[in-house]
Amino acid sequence: METDGGEAEVNAVLAIRSGDLESLEQLLATYPGVAGARLGVARGRTPLHVVTDWPGFFPNGPRTALMLIEAGAEVDARGSDGTGETPLHWTASSDDADVARVLIEAGADVEAPEGSIGTPLDNAIGYGCWNVARLLVGAGARVDQLWHAAGLGMTDRLAELLAAGPDRRLVDQAFWHACGAGQRRCAELLLGSGAHLDFTPDYGKGTVLDAALSRGTQRSNVAQWLEGLGLGRTPPGDL
């Protein structure tokens, strides 16, 4: 069901974003169809997309997601907003592992294709969301690409994939992700397998050293939140 907006939808979005479980429970009791609807006020996204939207980590997010699922929300729904991603894809792009766990335990497809990068695991590793990435692997997501194994620090799996003689650019790509994830053993293995120090993937920015110095999605998220509270960094000379 796709709706055209209205007071109930607006109130649902507000309750989800603020973590107001009591108001959401009352609203779902009055308008039970809202849980599984594609909301006009949210550009055709479902309430589960709202609770998994960027930047994630909304108050009471895991309990909100569970409440929506118990009220009939489709865990693998794809929004009609043009992205076509599932809620699990979205949590895999913000590293909100607590909400991702609720989705997975409710049966979300960990191999769902056609996310902004690909599967939820593609999204998680591609965006530096290591907590969700490991959660997905623990839930059965396949690690069948070099950059998956490298980013996750799975040295034995990486060695298996390297033994198949992959294309050099795939080795370079995996090296870039290993550096970005702080996985030195994997990075050393890939460098010994011919990876180039000057490689940057088309979708990446900066050198492998820049990648290694990046904070990852969850740390960047917390830093942006603290900056939003008016905090600044200590001057380098005072550290």
C-alpha cells in the first residue's frame, strides 16, 4: 500500500525519529496499515526505512524496528523512492548494528541484491561499516570477493581467493580496502601478491594511506554528532 501522506504518516515518522514508542504503539493500533505502507510523506519509503535511514542510531531504534515488524512491516520491503534498497541495506550503510540485528533475526535477506553498491555486505564494507559487516557474515552472508575478505581481516579466506589467480586490479582494490579497514596482515599479504601502493578505486578518494587514516562510518557518525553539540577539537599543540 502506498499512501499520499497525512497526519497519521507525519506522526508516525516523528514518533520513529524521536523514539516515542508509546505514541507509535497508539498510532499503529489506530492505523494498523501504516506499519507496512509506503509513506507519501517519506517519498514512498516504509516505516522500516525511516528507522534505518541515515544517520541511523535513532532513539529506541531496535525496539521501534521490532514494533513495526510485529505490526506487519515487511522486513525486505523496497522503497518506491528510486533507491530500491531494503532496510537492511540502509543499516549496512550507517553501521547501526543493533537495528540490523533485529532485521536479520526477523528474517531479512542478507544476500538481497541491488543496493547502492550491491548486497548488504557490499554496502557495509564499501562504506566502512565494520560492525554490520561482521554481523552479516555471522548471519551467513557469503565472503566471495577479495575486497570482502581483505576488509574483514579474513586472512585465510583471502589466501584462498588469491590462490585462484585473480585479476591484478582486484588485488589492488582489496589492498585499498584492507588499508581502509586497518587490516595490516591482509594488506601485507596483498602487497606481497603484487598490489600497487598508488592505486585508488574509481569510487574511492585519496591514497591507501588516506584510506588507512579514515575513521570509518560509525566513528565519523559519532564525531559529527559531537560537533553538532558544539564541541571542537583540542588544538594539536595541546595534545
